[in-house]
Amino acid sequence: MSKMKRSFWLIITGSLLGVLAGCTHSDPTLAATPKSTFETKAAPPLLLISIDGLRHDYLEKTELPNLTRLANGGLRADSLQHVFPTKTFVTHYSLVTGLHADGTGVVSNNMWDPERKTRFSLRNADAVSDGRWYDGEPIWNTLEKTGKQAATYFWPGSEADIGGMRPTIWMPYDGDASYNERVEQVLAWLDLPGEERPEFITLYFSAVDSAGHEHGPDHPEVISALKEVDTALGLLIEGIEQRSLLNSMHILITSDHGMETVNKNRYVLLDELIDVRKINISDWSPVAQIWATDDGLTVDEIYTALNNAHPNLQVYKKADVPARYHFNKHKRIADVIAEVDLGWMMSSKARFDLMKPDSLGGMHGWDPAWHSMQGIFIAHGPAFAPGARMPAVRSIDLYSLMSELMDLVPAVNDGSLSAFAPVIYNAEPAAIRSSNWRCDNTRLVLREGQSLASLEHNGRVFSLPLTPSASGVRYEDTSVLFWSKGDETQVEIDGEILSNCHNVS
């Protein structure tokens, strides 16, 4: 970001805060000023790292000196709120496109395409590399269109020809590649001369997710996996420092979801509720995607059979999926969506009977607002003041952030730069204001940043952008609203209006 652009955002931020003090608002969601208006220069390299399955609170489980160093030396958000469903391919690809699953077409780790009559599985290399499964424009394509180069050491979608493009350098997924090997390759890319050096690089670690699935999020094996990844990050940081790049390049550390404890005592067996031979189930748990078939059950018959069939199961026809999920338009979203409560799972009787009591300790995939489903976000580099903090941020906003950091014009997406605009290239580290609220018999926690807030309610945390308002302070995202106007406060969550709300801090 040029000095002129930086000054522009500081002016906007200062004006906005002044208006907030007077309980009136200008529009805080202003898009970034077009890049053609300002002098541009080559952006520093951007390294995007995914630590699969690293829940937002894992950094407090043990000493992780390298993650902590990056967090203290830059920006750390309370958590990273992803899109629905919180599955690996869905959230990874959403993060690099800024789109909900409705827009990407990547609707689960296992999918059915009703037009091509074919299936996708993350374990099917041919499907994973087939660009027809991926809609939207990933950030590496946005960069490559400018004539610059991207290099991906694993990232869902990066193996596929999407829109006739791939990253200049990409690696087919190989879970056996050691972490040292991955780090050494990234450092080798950074050693490339001049224009040969990629301006965007990805790096992926899976150990934390594997430990969480096998043992559960609170098991000592998760601690061991965290330390393994942190050690690899230490080698990476050391190598970047040796190249005098640590303070000139941007490093974004993310995770694709959190993790929740599961066990065999909390399962819904679908074939006890419906004849699964007469339906097509493209993905099972914790969100089952169920299709009507020509020679089987209709949509209405499926819905009738499952609705109110189990106290821990919610069922929606495609058109009636909660608006907050943004999950009812794409052709690959199933006719009926069945979702179990947090911590519950779905299976068939045959599969369930073969399971050992301790065969699965943790899972993800539920509503992204559940705090246990949220990941981490750490950003280090010249755009981020040491010690900066933000409330929970939305993963769909990271595409716009990365575009800004690399001086790119973003493709159309569902996110916005507005949450980060007052924070980046600001020497004053962003801070959080926390307050406690009570509405009738329920409690809420509001954590406010400069242009967004998080609202915590009954185990869920909603990331809410600051939105224009004629009076008061208004934070809002789909189906969730917090609006404080003097002595009056309005709170609405998924259509439920919470009454008699007041600050009890």
C-alpha cells in the first residue's frame, strides 16, 4: 500500500471513529480506492500457511514459541470464522476465493454433480485435479493474470486447471512429504532471482488435524502435533531471517476449522429413520447431503421421513437452509440437508457396528459460528503493527486482504477489505474493546475492533462487520444483528429477537 493510500485509510478511520463518538455513521464498508489512482510498486512476497485443524484456542494449550513470536510481532485475531460446512476442501477454497460454498461449488469433501452424474472425493486424485469442480477465481489466478508467479506447496484447488489456469508452480498432494522438505522448498522458492521468485506461496501442515480426529481435541497427541508444526515454523522463520525477508514479506497463518469431541454414544443412524437404498447420500456427517432419486424417494418423502425423527437432528429442504449458511443455490448442494447437533455424528448401522469405541475422537463440519469450529488467524509483515489484535474475523475477507497486500484488483467475491482497512499499514496496533451484555435471561459478550465486532452467545461466536447506521453503532451480517442506540440495544440472531438488552460490564 502506498503512503498516499495509507493516509487515505487513516483519514477514513479517523473520520469514522469521530462519527461513532457522535452516534452517527458514514459508510465504513467503502471499497479500497482503485489502485490506478495511486503510484504502485512491487509487493513483498506473501506466504499463506494453513495448519489444518488448529482450533482457535490451541495456542493456549502449550508453549509454541514460533507461532507466538509471529502473533506478538504482528496481528492476531481472536479466531477465524469460516463458511458452512466447516470441511477441509470447502473452507480452504473459500478462503482463497472470498466466496461462500454457494459461489465456489465446493460444497463438501465428498460431492455429487447432478449434471455430470459423477462424484468427487478428496481421496480421488483425478477428481481433485479436475477444474470443473471449482468455481470462482482463486488468489493465485488473480496474481497470475498480472504476469506474476504463484507457487503452491499443497492447497485444495491448486492442482486443478481452473479457468484455464494453474499456479506457475504447484505440487500434487503428498502426505508423506516431510515438514523439513516442505520448508526447504519454500525457502528455495524465496531464493529464486528477481522476477522468477513467486510473489505468492502456500504451505500446508496436517499433523494437528490428524491428531484431533484420531484422539480428540484435548488429547496429549494434539500437543505433540502442535509442537511438531511449531518446530517446522521455527526452521521456516530462521530461513526467512537469514534471507533478510522476515520484516519485508507478509506471512499469514490460518487454519481451516476447529475440532469438537465425538464418541460412539452420540450417533444418529440414518438407516433407522429412512430407507437409504432409495436415496443418494453424497456426504454423511455431521452434515448429510441427501438427494432424491428417479426410482426412489422424492424430496418431500425424504423431508417427511427425517423431520422431527430424532431430537438431535435438524432437516432442511435446499431452499430452506438457514440464510446464514449461504448454502441453497449451487447445483451441487443436495435436495435435503440433515445436520446433527454439535458433538453428534451420523452413520449407517453397518458402519457404526464396525467402529471401535475409540476409532474417532474428534470431528468438524458443523455451523461455523460454533466457537469450537473456528480456527486461527495470524498476520506478520510490514502491513501489521506488532501487538495488533482483532475480534473474530471472517475467512471470506482474506481474499480481499491478500489482494490488497499484493496490490491486485480482486475478482468479485463475498468478502470485503473493510474489516482490515483501518488496521493495515497503521503504526498504532489495533486493540479490542470487550463488554458484557444481558438480554432477559441470556448473556452475550461483544468484542469490538475498529470496523468489526464479534458477538458471543451460547457457545457461538459471530463475526459482524460494522455497517452504516443513521444512529448508534450497528454490527451486522446475514441473520445476525447487534445495534446499540443510546439506552436502546437491538439484538437478533437467526430470526430470534433478544429483548431487554443492556450493558452489564
